[in-house]
Amino acid sequence: MGRKTSQNDRPPYGILAVLMVGAFIAFLNNTLLNIALPSIMKDLQVGPSTVQWLTTGFMLVNGILIPTTAYLIEKYSVRHLFLVAMGLFTVGTVIAGAAHIFPILLAGRMVQASGTAIMMPLLMNVLLISFPIEKRGAAMGVFGLIIMFAPAIGPTLSGWIIEHYDWRMLFHFVTPIAATVLLLGFFFLKDKKEKVILHLDSLSVVLSSVGFGGLLYGFSSAGSKGWDSPHVYATIVVGVISLFVFIQRQAKLERPMLNFKVFKYPMFTLSSSITMVVNMALFSGMLLIPIYVQTLRGISPLDAGLLMLPGAIVMAFMSPITGRLFDKFGGRILSITGLTITVATTYTFSQLTFETSYMFLIVLNSVRMFGMSMVMMPVSTNGLNQLPTRFYPHGTAMNNTLNQVSGAIGTALLVTIMSTRTETVAKNLIAEAGLSTQPSEAALAEMQQQLMAQAMLEGINFAFLVATGIASVALVLAFFMKRARQAEDIEEIVSDKQEFKPKLAN
């Protein structure tokens, strides 16, 4: 009853505007550091295995905290959570900008991550309860514009800043904007929430942290340490066992921290499966294209970032349009069309050569992003639409957690495939070239460099080919999609029956 009334009210556009600006800044920050990592390594005198913790650590904190957001959203008001999230993000940005040694920089990034982890599920939940199903696609389209466009322009902006300023300027640039958004939230967010008596199960928090944290750490480390490293397989095994116990415990709790009953709704389960698979394929472009253009083609960081920018603009332009198309036609036709384009363009990326033109790469990446824009938000929204209102916080938390895990798995898988293929091809090429005969030292070095470049190109192409297969799985799953209708909330039905019985008696 209450849900229907609230959905007929005018959506809280002021609250949504503040939340979306905050989310934009938080998501933009996620990819700002990627191009700056070489500069940070040189300035703070750390190696690749150490500096990658700026990304891995961020992902770990997200993976640990996001499962708790369902509890936080149920217990606290939007104002309370937003101010805490944006406050943490701002403090973390200030710490990172002032860092003169790596541990302080890492600490700042992890404080930032603790704020970002709350921001995305909070915004998604507000969107779900503010718009009825028939208008939700358009709202989610605007949200999709933020979560796709903000991280995509990060490399371009970062490349420009790094070429003209110190890497710390990346944080100094974000700090005043984050502080302004925090003040806007303080003055304009006025929602209140009745006191809710909820207790967070401490054992669930520990099991969730070890489980999701272990999986994320294990898969994130696989790319650099190799799958045979005890650090990798031991943490993955511990993570899997902890998650199994965590799921068992949630089934027994009256108020679970993360409710796995969301998976009894078939469209939500299907949408989660598709978005996880697409996430793994999506990382192929985000990860492999920069390696190809910078390492093999010698293109500057700024030009590498600019190469990705048109695709980001296409995503930004298409997200609201896709949202409206979703409201009209549903997610099935959009996702099938988008995934067909994604599969075709990902396969084309597996045919890269040393002569592939810069303009061709821009166009191909833009078409690929065009396809992706029809997939992520429509599929996710269709799944969430089937959930009863009381499951929204758990559905959004589950989706965001699975996205973190699938992103880590996709990254580790594709890096490992690329590295293994590169190593195998390099050995074969060196054997075929007969380098064992030892020509002059200069000629040997030049020939080895050429062969290693050829081997890396083969490795990148093979990783894209595997990504094509992964995207094809998502395409097959998309054919099983149906337009979701919201399931009845059992608690509301019971409440309605209790109200109806006295009327019959009268």
C-alpha cells in the first residue's frame, strides 16, 4: 500500500541531483589514477606489484563494504549515509593529495573507497523507490550516463593533468569539488527516517569480508603473481569457504545482512548472470586497449586517453535514450542488439596489427561502447524490477558486489591469458628465428625486442578472442530475458488481508 502511494508522488529531484553529482565525482576518481601509475612509481620509488595496490586495495574495500550497504540503507536516512559517504571520500582525497610516501597514498585511496562503496547502492536504491516501473528505465538511463561516462573520461583528464602537472594534482583537482558537493548535501538533503531497530550480525560481517575480500584479492593478484602462487589459490579457497558459510548463515537469520532470497526471482538471477559475464568482457577493452596503444604503438598517455573519449561520449549520449527505449520495448531486444554489436566489435579487436590506424581504433571502440550502452543498465534494471520493494537494498548491494567480483575475475583471467599466450608465442618465435646461434649483442637485442612485441600483440589478440567468447555467452543468455513484473511483497499482502477482514465482518 505504502509503496504504491510513494511511487505516485513527485520524485525527489533535488535529492537525486545531489546524489548524482556526488556519484559522478566518486566514479570519476576510480579511473583517474590508471595513467598516473608510472609517474607515482617513479616519484615514490615503488614497483609495479606495489603500485597496483592503489587499484586492488580500492576494489577490496568496495568488495568488503558493499555487502553491508543493504543493512545501512534500511537503518539510516539518505542524508545520513550521503554525508558519511561523501565525507569519507573527501577526507581520503585530501590524505592522498598530501601523500609523500606510498603507505599514506594507499591509506587515502582506501578511505576514498569506503565512501564510494556506500554511494552507488544508495543512489540506485533511491532511484528504485522514487520512480514507478514504467518510468524507471529513463531514470536508470541517466544513472547509466554517470557510472559509464565518469570513469571513461578519467584517463583523458588524467593524461592531460599528468602531462602538465604533478600526479598529486589529480587529488587536488577533485578535493574542492568533493567538498562543495558535501556542503550541498548538508544544506539540501533534509529527508528523515523513523528510528529502525536493526542489529548487524558481527559474524556475518567477518564472513562476508573474508569471503568477498579473499576472492577479490586472489583474482586480482593472479595477473601479477600467477595462478600457481599460494597467495592466489589459498586466498581464493579461503574466500569460497567463507562465502559458503556466510550464505548458510544468512538463510538462518531472521534479518540477514545480505538476503540471498533475491535469487529466487528468475529475472533478477538472469540479469545478475548477464551483467557479470558482460563485466568480464568489458574489462578486455578497458585493460587491453591502453596496453596495445601505449606499449606496442608508443602512443602518449594523453592520446591514449583521447582514444577512449569518443566511446565515452557515445555512452553518455545513449544512456538516457536507452533508458526511454527500455521503458517502451523492455530489455530483451535492447540487450540482444547491444550484445550482438559487442560480440562483433570485440572479435574485430582480436585482429589488431601494428598498422591498425588510430582513427579505426577510435571508431571501433565507439561502436563497441554503443553496443555496451544497450546492455548494462537495461539488463540490470529489468532484474531489479522483479524484486519486491523490501528487497531493493539487498538487490542493489548484491548487484554491486557481484560486479566487483566479476571485474576482478575478468581482469585476472584476461591478464593471465594475455601473459601466457605472449610467453608461449615468444618462445616459438625465438626458436623459429634461431636466436640460439647468438648473433651480435646489438642485433640480438633488437631482434628480441621485435619478437617480444609480436608475441605481446598475439597475446592481446588472443585475450580479445577469449573476451569474444565470454560476450557470446551473455548474448545467448539474453534470449531468455522476459519483461519483468514486480513480484508481490508478502508482507504487504498479509497487511492488506488483515485490513480487509474487519471490513467483511461489518
